[in-house]
Amino acid sequence: MNPFFKQIIIQSAQKDGQKTDAQKELSAFAMAKAFREGKINVLRWAKDILLISAGIASAAFGLESFLLPSNFIDGGATGIALLAGEKSSLPLQAWLVIINIPFVLIGYKTLGKVFAFKAAAAIVGLALCVTFVHFPDVTHDKLLVSVFGGFFLGAGIGLAVRGGAVLDGTEVLAIYISKKLGSTIGDIIIVFNVVIFGVAAYLLTIEAALYSMITYLAASKTVDFIIEGIEEYTGFTIISSHDDEIRRMVINKLGRGVTVYKGSRGFGNHGEKREMDIIYTVVTRLEISKLKLEIKKIDPHAFVVMSSVKDTTGGMIKKRPLH
């Protein structure tokens, strides 16, 4: 062993021998915490790389096998790149990078350098995939091209977003403008795409622009589907004088977890104010009607508020087995 490293180990052992039990326990806890954080970071990066790679492959397949052979475009930055590639001597691959450079820079300012790095890597990866990986033409039916081209392109964009990156920088620009002007992100994206499809109708044909709108709708719905999760969840907030019975019903009949909030009725049937428990649970869309029916059996006058839940993590989301 190198004498230098040997000396460091000996000194470290001597220091550990001088530590109290509390200090040793604290040091062990710090090492365990650092190891756990490192493991989480490694797994997160591995998952992000896998998702971004799958997104690049899906988007490249949608472009090469559907949209490019039929000269259809999409909305957003990808639509601008497709339109520019169709009407200029520069290939699509170059336009994909050039068009998205401003969006990556905006993302660096608004969302941080890690996001900007991932976005730049994903966009360059898509350009390289379109250049060197060649997918076969699948169909020339215009309706199938517009629908499935949008589907695979949207799936690619959604997977990249799941991985913490973007393949289309339009939403980054929308977030930036919304902070400046106070407009909603959805309104900005709509205006952005109206301009793109208007230009497409002028430079290409009205028919191509209309089919491209179908492509955009298919892509945007697929992006929502991928980002929000395969299972759609609904949150139930239940206010009832039979709260304990409803709580047991959700746990025992539906196999779902519940959260109980302490609250008070502001104005009841007789004008009195009293303390009560508020039940909150999350179910899938297939369980909505069953939960509403069971609540009605217990308390027909229960006040129930349903809200859409984009995605969930942790807790008792997966249904537990009932005995």
C-alpha cells in the first residue's frame, strides 16, 4: 500500500478512537444519509436517461415513418423545424437544433442548468437519431399519417418531459412569457400554434395544414396522457356527520388509504358550528361510481368534492388486498 494512503487510514482510525459514542453514531448516520442520497441520484439519472432515450426513438419514428414522407407538420418548435426544413436547403436535423437553441437558453434562465443540459442533450440526440437511424415508411394514408405521426411524436415528447427534458421548447417559451405578461400557458401555446398553422396553410396547402392540425391534436393528447400518467386519479374530499363510518368503508370495501383532516362546520342545518373530521382519498376513474354509491348509502346528504389528480407517488395508491 502507498505510505501516504496508509498514513491517512491510520490517522482516521485514531480520530475515530477518540470520538464519543454519540459522535460515532452521528458520523454513521451522515454516511448512511450520503449513501442513500447518492443512490437516489444515480437511480434518478439512470431512469431519466432511459426515458429520454425512449422519447428520442419514439419521436424519430413518428417523424421518419409518418410525417416527413407526407410533408405534414406538427405544432410548436417541431412544427417550425418541419416547415423550415420543407422550404429551405438546410435539413430538418439542423433546424431541430437551431430552432430550439433560444428555448434551451430560456430554460437555463427559468428552470436551471440541469434542465438546460438535459434539454440540449435530448434535442441533439433527436437530430442525430433522425440523421443516422432510418425507419421505414409505414403508410401513406393521410389520416393514418396525421394520427399516428402525432401519437408517436407526442409519446416521444411526453417521455422526454418525464425524464426532465424537452424535445420541443414551446412550453418553455410559454412559461417564460406567462411570467412576463400574466397570461396562461395554454393561451400562449394556442396563439403560437395558430400562427404556425396559418403560415403552413400559406406555404403548403390548406389541406396539409388541416391534416397537420390533426397531428398536433393527437400529439398534444398523447403528451398529456404520458405526463399525467396511465392511470387517471380522482381526489375525493368528503364532509359528513358519518365520517368515521365512511372512513372505514373506504379502507375496508375499496382498499384505499385515507387522510383525515380536522375541521369545523361553518354553518350546519341548524346554524350551529361544530368540530368534525374531513375525509380525503384518491381513487381511479373506474372506482368513482362505486365510491359515490357507497357514500350515498351511508349519508345521502354528505358534501363531496371531486378533483382531478394529475399523478401520484407514495402512500397507499395501489389498491391493497382486501380480507
